[in-house]
Amino acid sequence: MATQTLTVTLGLSAVNAINGIFSLNASETDSISYDDTAASSATITVATGSASQLVDKTVVTSKSTYVYIKNLDTTNFVALYTDDANLWGKILPGEFAFFPVAPGAGFEVKADTAACVVEYALFEQP
């Protein structure tokens, strides 16, 4: 195993004030370490009937897994679940997300109204 570094940058910018309070113009950069032997990426078709498991809660029990996921569909959204089938979010057509999955939580995706193609990458903490 070799530990690698992934640099992540998020930029938020709004021309107009948010709710009349302030203008949003922020950029945050951070680095995370990951185990390069456990990193993976793929492009898959996500069905509507059953969820596709990306992070198994029984395998990743003591480390967080960072997930990058993008919905490549132009019409339909993808629902985000824990391994226990708890809905916690969705990714609209063309959107992406980057987030950590807590140890023992797991991560699954399911298309809402029609099959969607998503790309994803998983980065497990060393």
C-alpha cells in the first residue's frame, strides 16, 4: 500500500447577495490522503428497481471513504442512500458531488424514473 494525496478544491461564487445578506465568493482547498491500492473508479448504469452498492458498510468499518460521483444523465436524477436503504440526497441531471462516507454507513445509488449513467471514484483513507 502506498498513501497518495488528493487535492480537492471547491469554489462558490454568486454575483448577487444571498437572501440580501452577503455576496458569496469563497474557495476552499484541502488535501486528503488515500490508499492507492483501494482506490477505484468506474462508469456504470444505475437502475430504478434496486440500488447499486458503491461502498459496502461491512467492508469499510473503520475508515472513511471519499466519493466523487457525477450523474451523466440529462433528464433524470439519482437518489443517494446508505447501505441500510436510508435516503439522504439526490444528484440532479449533470450534477456532481464529493463527500465522505462514514465508516460502517455504506453508500448506494438508485435511478429515480429511468436508468442513469453515473461516473464515480472511491478513495479510502489509509
